[in-house]
Amino acid sequence: MICQDRRVSAPLSVEPGFVDRVREAFDRADYSASGLQELIGGYALGPIDEEARMAILRRTTGGSPLEALVRLFLAEEPVDEKIARVALAPLTPAQWADGGLVETDGERVRGSVRLRSFERAAGGRAIMASDSWGTKEQAPDHVLGIGSASLGLSHITIRRPVSRTLDLGTGGGVQAMDAALHSESVVATDRNPRAVNFARFNLALNNVPNVEVRQGDLFEPVGGDLFGLIVSNPPFVISPESALLYRDNPMEGDEFCQLLVRTAAQHLTEGGWCQLLANWAHVKGMDWKQRVGPWFEGTECDAWIIQSQVEDVEQYALNWIRHSAPSAEQASQEFNAWLDYYEGARIEAVGLGMITMRRRSGGAAWVRFDDLKQPLDTRCGEAIATGFELEDWIRAHPDDAGLLASRLAASPDAELQQRSSTGPNGWSVDRQELRLVRGLRFTGTVDWTTANIVAACDGTRTVGELFGDLAAKLGVERSVIATEGCPIVRRLIQQGFLLPAGA
């Protein structure tokens, strides 16, 4: 069992000569996503708990440089100094220790950080350093590694070319590293000095030159600067605590996320995007959409809020406390404190999701809400940008006459799935689901009429003409079909099943 806190005490060195030699050691051993996958399988990318650690140790008994590096920086297992010396060359273990990456007593070497290899959003591999998880008890300035939240934000980020990007609350720098591939320059900020050090090290290790890391709270480090893209994985957790900088926001309830969106709007260029992960309270007796909607009033930004999960407060508290409470006794005390807090604030559940904003000063801004429970595509940023364009199109065609005169085409990503059962007359369709196989992967049950409307949209005929054909088949007036069909078609456009011809 790992029982000691192997937290970095000295800053990581970002001196070029040191970082270049560290990179050389990792490259020579093939400490990459593919190399690690071949050696330890799925443990290369997933969370590493004690069971995963035992499996990794069993697969790394050969003493090769890659196996030694995995033991040092993933399994957090001490390595014999002679084996470590070969793996860490051309630098000595003592030089790695001076750089803050290992500790050594002359006989064994122990990793001081966790180093994960991953594939960057726009291609290419990277290695990210973070604090060790050698103990559940975390210091207030603990620096997280790559997790589900950071990957989720990376997946939804719009990767269109942009002049300047801001990564607000950069942590170890993963979002800044990805943004650097499609941005002329990136500013990464964090209020945690240790996170700033980790980010600078990670950017240097991966040879990312166009990112500047600044220390400071919220938007203070950037003054009045404007950005074409702002991304943030902020401390969004709703709790009574302020123990962990990466997790606990300093305000009541979800007021911190509200402050973020309202302030971020002031730092966007015209047409600029802001994307962040957020949590919002479901307050007893109130619709969460009516609570969150006013956050965006006066921002001159269109906003799309996607709720991916809703957790009751008990489950929500347990999910976070189990990651940080060092003992069962402390976990019980924290759980009761968190539940008392929720009860006092009348919070009965917490919504988890993402917010995308687009600065647009011309015309009335719109706010859209979606509950989207199915898993998203790992690269759905472009689908989100397209969703804004489709919402614009719908609002530019507010009356049925304009919709009926338009030509639409079914998305190439649309797929109809049917479930059938046998009966006296053979197979009969019980359920039809229309789904998108890429992007946001919207899914919904549809009837025969809706499924055939989608299939008939090939971009050559107007919606009115298609409704006329359907009315003739059913023996009803076209106006009857249009009254029922236009709202359905608008929703199909909004979700991306139907696209304006030529789009």
C-alpha cells in the first residue's frame, strides 16, 4: 500500500537544458499513449486505483526503461537505483531529483509526480505532470492530472482557428496545450502558484511555445484583454467547503459559475466563444432553467446550456467526498456538513453540464437549454458550433411560411434504428429511434411520419412540397400536416437531423 504523501515540495524545473533531457528519456523509452497501451493495456488511459496499480506492477517486472518509468510515474512504485539510472539517462537520478521529478536515497528512486501520456485534441502525443495520488488527503493547492472533466472540456471545445485563446484556471495546462494547436497565442491563468509551475513545466516538456502562463485570480491577470476563445474547467463544485483550490468555488451555491459567464462575456471579441464546465443548483420549487437563464441577460451573448446529468444531493456529496476524505470518520463528518448546507439552501439536486456562449452584439441574444444524457462524441466541438448556426437559421425563419419554402437535407450522420417483435402477422415494429451517430448524438423516438419526412428531405424539394405529398397520401389538407409538422421539423433542424440545403 502507498501510505506516504509523495507531493512535490520543490518547484519543477523549467530550465530548457533539463526539460530537453527529460523529454529525450521519455522519447527513447516510447513513453507514449501507444507505447503504454502496448505495455499495460487499458490502464494507460484509465484511472489508477489500487487494483489497477497491482495489475500494472505485475506487467512491469522486466526492468526495461519503459517499465521503470511506468513504475516511477504511473504506479508510484520505488525502483532500484541502477535500473532507474538507465531509464532516466542522459540525466542522473540526482539531476531528476533536483528538477523536482523524483526523490532518491542512493539505493532506490521514487517518482514525485504522476506523468500521464495522452493524445492531444488536434493530434500528436503529450505528457502531463500532476501531483501524485499517493494519499487521499490532498493539500489545498493540489494540482490535478487529466481526468474526465478535463477530457470532457477538451472534447466540446470548438477548434476553429482563432487569434487569441484564454485558458482560465489552467491547472496543469491541458486545455492551453490543446488550444495552442489552433490559436496564434494562448494565455493560461491560475490562482494556484503550484498549478502555474506545473503548467509551465508541461508546456516546456511538450515544446509548446505559443502559450504564456500567468498567475492570478479570475480575469485579473489579463486586464481588459479580449479573446476569440475562452475555455475553463473551473472549481464549480457546490459545497460548504473551500479546502481545495481546484474543486471548491469561493461563493455560495452556483453563484461562482454565474459570475464566470457574466465576466467572460466582457472579454470576448465579436463572434468569440466561451466554453466552460459548470454545475447549477436545482432549488426546491424552482425550474432550473428559469434560475440559470437570467445569468446571460445583458451579456450580448447567445448561450447554449447542455445538462448531461442530474444528481441528488446525497449522491453528489458522496461522489466528491470519497475522492478527498482521508478516513471514514472524516467522510461521515463532511457528508453531514454538506447535506446540512444543501438543506439550508433548499438545494435538492445538482445539474452537471457545459455552457457555450458566443458574443454577438447585433440583434436579440438567445438562450437554449438541452438535456443530453447520451455520451458525446470525443470530438464534438464542431457539432456545437454548427448547433449555433442552426439555431440562428431557425430564428431567421420564425414563421411557417418561411420554413415551408425552404429546402432541407437529412444529415449524413442521421440513422434510424427499429426494434421489432413477432406476432400473429409476423414482425411488427415496436419502436423507432432516430439518432445521430457523431457529434452530440441526439436520440429520440419517432413515428412513421417523422421518419419518412427526414428520409424525404434530399435538398431538392421544399418542406411545403413534402408536406403536400404526405397530405395527399393521408387524404388530409396540407395545412393540417403543416400545423403539426412545422414544430417537429424545427426541432429536427435544431438537433441537427435536418440541415438547410447547401449547408
